[in-house]
Amino acid sequence: MQRGYEYMECAVLTAKQSELLKPQKVNVDVDVRTLQSEEDWRAWYELELQERDVDQPKEENVAFLQGVRDMYRSMIAAGRGDWFGAFQQGELVGSVGLFFDERIGRFQNVLTKSSHRSRGICHTLVHAVAKAGFDRADILVMVADENYHAARIYESLGFQPSERQASLCRRNVGGSQSSEENGEKTSRPE
């Protein structure tokens, strides 16, 4: 990050129902379902807080997460989508949102608890949510950091790169978590 700016490139991956692939590694020990109770949402909040980026101070992340949680719950109440959890023996070990605009569904914030990674939880969660999502959408969209391994997970499930996004963000003075988008560019892969 130079002069308070952070540049990020993301792959935009899409899949149609006919392109969705079953995961090679299915975790049969997880129960994938929507978050339903206050207890589920508390578990989501704790998971998000625990797995936050270490560059984000906890105090600042608390207010941000509360606002994000309220926004997602409002969208769910309006029938725009759902938030799903992967539960193992009652513990939330992964989560993801899927929200819709007409016949397009977009995944939000795929997360697996760090102590439970490399067990097929992410593959199982994303595949189950995608299957359910095709009841409402013709195409599903996933945006992933190009420099992070998650894009390969989504590609193994049939999501294919369709565009690239670049963004330049600046943290507020004092290192505040909230950021301003100063520019965004989308291009098709070559």
C-alpha cells in the first residue's frame, strides 16, 4: 500500500447450471443451511471477527461488521437472497451469501474458518449454494482476488473467468477500515 492506496485485481467468474461441477472432495460432515436464528448470526459475526484481515484493527472492524450484518439481513428480509453456513457438529465453520438481481445471482464473502481449511468445506458449501441458487438464477457470479487461491476452487466447480476488475481504494486518515473507491475498471480476459 503506497500513500494510503491499495490496488487490487479480481477475476469475475461465472457459471451456468449446465457448467456446475460436483466437487472432487465433498465434506460429508458439514450441514449446509441458511442462517436462521440470532444464534446463527452471532456465530457469523464471531467467525467474521475472528478471521478478519490482521491489518484491520478489531475496534474499527466491529462497527463495520455490525453494519454489514444489518445490510445483509435487510436484503434477506426483502427477499433478495440468503446467507448460508457450513455447520460441523453445530459449529459454524464456513459461510457465504448469495443475492439476486433478476436472473443473476452473486456470491458474497466466501469464508472458511482457518482451523478448518483444506477439508473440502469451501468446495462443499459453494457447490450446495450454487445448486440452490440456480432455482432463482440463470447465471451465478463470483468475484475473487486473482492473487489468492480461492479462484482455483471456484474454477474447479465450473466457474469460468469472464472479466477482470481492478480497483484502487484509499483508507481514511488514521488507518480507518472504511475505504473509498477511487476507480474501478472491468475488462474481458484475453
